[in-house]
Amino acid sequence: MAQASTAPPFQTGPSGWRRLISWSLFLLILGALVVFIVHAILSWRAKGERTPMSTSQGHAVEAVQGQPVAFVEVPEQDVIHAVDAQGVILSSRDEHRLLAPDLPRILSPFPPRGQTGQAWGVAEVETAIAVAVFLREDWSKLGLRHIRIDASGVVTEIRLVTSGGSEVLWCDFSGRGEDATPEEKRLRLLKYVSEYGSLDAPAGPYLFDPRSADSLLRTRRDR
């Protein structure tokens, strides 16, 4: 009586190894594709949070929502808030002081129109914030102490104030166009510092006006 034959034990032949290698390569390619897609999605989302910001004064800055870029202070009301590049109020100064103690300070006569999490709501303040972001890499080189929004005269102005008391009339809100671009004004101030050592030298304090077509104007001012 013939006995039923039993199946031989499984052995990996050449074709089995080829299938195993093919599946391994497929899984590796699939994993790499998944990692690439996830990275692309995260990069796209991060890029979406960074939006260009342009003000009426022509300052184009890369805005990062939710990141503090300056402190805005209203001295008459004892109000100080950290703001981001969009002018959104983030918190009181004390909550950010330990994390960002060297943020530029903006003195404003205009209190915020919004609450925490909302925009400051004043065009002059938003422009001053854009100026602070625009000059952030040169803040120390120019020896700046703060930015002041000056509404004491007929026209509201934004002035840069140095540690030695010199002031730079950066822009105003008269509605008249300027001959110099923000970049030209920045380079003129940096050139003066490279030649004299600071905006307060050689015998300041001075009042600078970098807005003319081809020069940096300088006059003495009283202490």
C-alpha cells in the first residue's frame, strides 16, 4: 500500500531570497516616502506661520506669529506689553523678561485697543514694531536705547533714541513720500557709526535725519 508522501521542509531557494530582498527594498522605499511626506507637511505648516509684513512706511519684515519682538510701553498709563511682529499683544513684560530680556523697547502715547491675543490696533505702533524688527540686527551697532513715537508736535514721528541721547528722525506720518528707502537710511546710519564710532560721537547728542535723497543730515541738540 502506497504511503502518502509528506511535504519536504521549507527551504529558502534563490527565488525565495529574491522575493525577500524585493519586499525589503519595497518597505525601505515606502518608509522613506512616508518620512518625506511628513517632513514636507511640517515645513509647509511652519512656512504658513511666517508671513511677509509690509507697513505704510515701506518696511518689509519676516513676521513670526507668536514670537515676541519688542516691548511696547505707554508710560502715562504704566502699560507694558510684549508684542509679536504682527502687533499682537502676547503678555505683560514680566512674563517675557526672563526669556527675552533684550527686546527693543518702544515708547508709545497710544494705549492698545485690543486685549492679550489681539492686535494693538494703532498704525503708528505697528509701524514702530516693523522698524524694531527691521533694525534688530543693527540695534547694538547703532547704540539704540529705544524707539519713541512722538506725537507732541503737529505731525506724529518715529524716532530712534541712542544711549547717549542722540535721536534719529526715522519717519513721520505726514503723508509725504520719502526720498530714501529704509535700507538706504539704515546704511547711512551704519556708515556714520563706522566713521565716528557711534551716533553720539564726536560731540553729541545729535539729531539725525536720514530721509533726504543723498545724505545724512546732522544737527546738534540740547541735552
